[in-house]
Amino acid sequence: MTAASSRRAAIDKAVGYLDDGSFEASLRRRVAIPSASRVEANKPDLWRYVTEDMQPFFERLGFTTRIYENELAPGPFLIATRIEDPAFTTVLQYGHGDVVAGLDGQWEQGLSPFAMAERNGAWYGRGTADNKGQHAVNLAAIEALLAVRGSLGFNLKYLIEMGEESGSLGLEEMCAAHRDELGADVFIASDGPRLALDRPTIFLGARGGMSFHLEIDARESFQHSGNWGGLLSNPGIELCHAITALVSRTGQIKVSEMTPGSIPENVRAALKDCKIAPTADDPTIESWWGEPGLSPEEKVFAWSSFEVMEMECGNLAQPLYAIPPKARARVQLRFPVGVDPDAVVPAVRKTLKDTGFDRVVVKDPTDAIFLASRLDPDHPWVKRVAASIEKTLGAPPAILPNLGGSLPNNIFSDLLGLPTIWIPHSYPGCLQHAANEHLPISIVREGLAMMAGLYWDIGEIAG
């Protein structure tokens, strides 16, 4: 058998798991484990996913496995390792087996979060897209490669986390404690969405993400608006005006420390081949919103966005016809490489003080901060992975310098010092974190093919 026919055989074997129903059966079993890391009652299921599914799977394929705990993390970590030759290339992969709450009762009729069902060419269930379905694709392609070649041709380490949906608490500490065990030449993982349903994609990092509160506490209690209206300040009005000192009415950020200032030329060049194409069910892009002069792709993948996520002032459900004493907003900044997150809150405080809003209290972030990361689009591993996918699918993938959302990628890129490449097996309309989460079967088919081809190609040059 020639190398080309062997590569084809590995791809056909992987796709065959979809056609014979075995992939669906495996994913159905994994979705049925309600491993919601933010739900206290489901904490035992975080362990079940690792010990009853992941660990036996890897050990059946000749991996050694170790389970670790960290006091910050809601669930365990699994490191599965298969070293075929110390001289070979070593790949570190990652997936998370925890999910968000199921939201049972909010799904369409006939659907349930932890009972996977097929509808309209997609599999519905919590975790199908984020992230059980995605690492299931990679694991099936690994299994296919071993079945055809008898070996990987490279060394593989696979990290399964059970707390990503809780902010990946403890992941950095665990990786620092086991840095040598996780040492590799490249990091390859699958999470997040493709650029579009029909556009295979790789992305090289993620925007950072941080949230903090803006608060005005004017007085102790509500005061009747007929008696005190016009005499007492309204914290809701005051807070709305304060926010406009940070961001314009068209979404342009006014605080320089919250933006990267400029976009690298090779990032601009990479984004010219990437187009955000909303589907019929997606909202229409509002071109007037955001940083002027940037393309939609540059706004999402190469610039910062500032959002008011929630606001509280008074009680809409039970109006009191009184001036509220307090107002509060939780705001969020998504930011690319080039923004120093430690400088953001001090800059916001200074801006508000300089513009006369010194009554606004800016709280330090309480949620975990994801740092921004981005691999150089010209890195050799980017070219290698893109060429492999093009060889398999007959067309090049979109190359995003970084995802618009946030992932703990900086732990792998900065702490472990690895080039990081993500190959997502989902799409923007998958409804992750919402009711009716789903994974199109067409994406699974393409994912199985391109991952089997990629693993084959890494094995060909591994030594």
C-alpha cells in the first residue's frame, strides 16, 4: 500500500465510524453524563466522565493515564500519554468534558439536554458542540490512525479538563506543577466555532476577556419622585452618562489602554481571507457599530470590544415610583494581544475621574481573567496544518489569528511555551451555552477526515 493510499485508508476508517453508527453511540454516551461543572449536584459526574469514559478509552489505545486534582478546580484533570519514540515530534492536545447547565425545560419539544437526538442533520444535546463532540472527533481520528498504521508515528499527550465552563480554575496551577509531563513541540486542540458552517477554520489564539462592575451608591433608600425629583441625583442617569465616557454611542472605545492601538500587517493580511457570513438565523451585522475604519473581521478578531452585560437600577418588575438609591453595571472587555489587562481598570478609574464621574466606583475584576494570545500566522506549524487540511478537503482553511472569544490558550502558549493551533468542529450558530445546543453532522464528517489526515501527516514527519 502506498503512502497516499494508506493516508486515504486512515481517513476512510475515521469517517467510517460515522457511517457505521459507532461515533454516534460514543457521543451519545458522553452527552448522557450531565457533567455541568457549575452545578453542585453534578460534581460526581465530572469524575464519571473521566473515570468511566475517557480513562478506559485512552488505556484501550495504549496510553498511560494519570488523574490529578487541584483545590481550585471543580473537577479532575486527566493526562493521557503515548510515547512511541523520544526522538519523535510530541503533540499536546486538549479538550474539556464539563458543560454548562442543561436548562432542562427550555429546549424545543422532543429535545432534552442529556439525551442526544438527531434532527435536521444535526445532533442535539448539551456538550455536542462544546466540547464533547469536538474532542470526540479527534479521539475517533486517533483511533482510526492506530487501526490503519498500527502506531501514531509521533508522541501524543492528551489533557482533559473538567472545569473550563467554570473559568478553568486550577488549570494554570496544574500545568505549572506538571510542566515537564506536558512538554511538547506543538499544541493542537478543538474548541470554539468555525468562521462559518461551511468554512473549515484554524485559529491561533484567543482574545482575552475580563469583566468588572461600575457602581454608584448615592444614598440608603428609595425616595418618592414627587417629593424629591429634581432635588436628588439619579444614579441610573449618572451611571449611563459615565459609561459614555468610556465608549461612544456607536461602540467606539474611548480609553486607549483598552485597545491594542494598531493591528499587525500579517494579521490584517490573514483576515482578508476570512469573512463573517451570518446565516438566516443570525442577526444582521450593524456596520455602524464599533471601531470606525475596520472591517467586521478586524473588529471581532483583531480589536477590542466593550460591552455592558447587565445593569441594575430600581425594580422594573415592581415599580416604586421612587428615585433609586443605587445603580450598578457589569461590563466586559474582550481584547487582543497588545492590551495590558493590568492597566485597564486603573485607566477606567482615571478616565471617569478626569471626566467628572468620580462618584462611580470601579470594582476590581472578580471573575477569572483570560489573557490574550496569538501565534504568528507565518509560523511553520500554521503552514503545516493548513497544508494538511487543504490536502484532505481540496481547499484551504480559513486562518484566524485568534478567536473572537476567550479560551485559556495563554496557559499553553505562554506558560508551556508552545505554538498553539485550534481546529474547531463547530459553527457560530451551534447555540452552545443555550437551549438546543447542536452539532451539524456535516461538520463531524469533515472533522473526522481532516483530523485523520493531519495525524497521518504529523506521523510522516514526526521524526
